[in-house]
Amino acid sequence: MSNTLTCPVCGKEIVEEQAPATAEYDAQTYSFCSVEHRDAFLESPGRYVGNTGS
């Protein structure tokens, strides 16, 4: 069974194993629906932390 996550930048649901990009921030791994969203997150992580749906 696949684990579904939410992209913290846009809120889109993604399958964890198919996430095109991930990043570590504050000892937590975040998954993203695109490399562009990962890059936006890394530029200003405080803007997006807490938008993971978890």
C-alpha cells in the first residue's frame, strides 16, 4: 500500500515513492510534487512548514 503525502507548497497529494523531489528541514523530510516546489521551499521553508497535512 502506498503512502500518500501532501506537497507543502501547493497542497497536491502525491505518492511518497513517486515524489520527484524531497528535502530535509529541521530534522524532517518533506516530499514535493516537483523540483520547482522543492526549490521554492528551500528558499523560504518557514513559509511552508506546517502545510503538510500531518
